[in-house]
Amino acid sequence: MPAWIEYFAVAVCAISAVLAAEGKRMDLFGVMVLALLTAVGGGTIRDLCLGVRPVFWIEQPQAVWTALIAAAVTFVAARFVHAPPRMLDVADAFGLALFGIAGTEKALAFGTPGIVAILLGIVTGVAGGILRDVLRGELPLVFQPDVNLYATAVFAGALTFVFLRESLPASDVHRYLGMAVILILRLVAMRWKLRLPTFRSRNGDRLP
């Protein structure tokens, strides 16, 4: 996995965290903490599951600087330029695509079975967003009933990547196709409100 992909993912996730802080009256320090946890949270959990020591951002402190600089620039820019309402969702979609495949590829490199690599790819993609939403007092996006193909998009892209990786000769193209599947699915789902069926018991929404 080229290092620039992980750094780009870190920057995008940090930007999404700053945009998500709008209206929460956070100061600069609070925004930077939120951005850093969003940017490295998923990768940290992935590395802990894989037994990687030290975790990626300790071994590569450039990732921390990337997140902090991206967050600071966005924090300042937001005071002068109003971000479109969809900007947060678009930034989050890019983070899902990049981190989802980065996590899957790293898990495969450590010899995990395909299904485990896919699950760790999902964790890498969505865990940072979960931390972001919990810290700002919101129900995490992945658990919201009206969310449009969130973790499902990561699953589809990671599955595509693993299938291509295990069925065809090694190629960097497989990585980018997996990312494209995640990004396109997420963007299309947001545009046309595509989502999975929500759970309803026989008695409707009433609890037993």
C-alpha cells in the first residue's frame, strides 16, 4: 500500500471531523482532538487486532502531523468559506474508500483469511467515524436507521478487492477498483437514498 494513500485517508478523515464539529461550539484544541481520533481511530483498532506493535501512527508520526495540519487548515478556512452541506458526507465517503481498502490490504499482508481481512477493512473504515460521532454527542452514522449504504459499501469494496487479489495475478489495479466500488456505492446511495431494510419485528416497532 503506497504511503500517500494512508496519509490522504488520514487528511480526509481529519477534515470530515472538523466539518462535523460545526455547531458544537468546540475550541481549536477540541477540534484537533476530534480530528486526530477520527483520522487514526480505525487504523489503531485494526493494528491492535492484528497484534501490530507499535500501531501505525506511532511508527509513522507523519500521519499525526498530516491529521493535525489538515484539521488546522480546515478550521481556519471554515471561518471564511462556508462548506456545502454535503461536504461532510463526501469527505467521509473518501475516508471510507481509502481506509476500507488500506485496512483490508494490511490484514491480508499479515496472513489473515479473506473474511477476516474484509471485517478489519470495515473496522478501519468506520471506527474513526464512530468515535467522531460519539464524542460530538451524536448517534454514529453507521447505526442510524436512515443511513445510505455506509458499512455495506465498505464490505462490497473490500469483498471485490479480496476476490480480485485471490483470483487474479497481483496488480495495483485491484486496490483502486476496490476503492472505486466503495466510493461509487456510497455516493450513489447518498444521491438516490439507497439503504438496507431496517429491522421490524412482527409487532412492528414495539418491543416485546
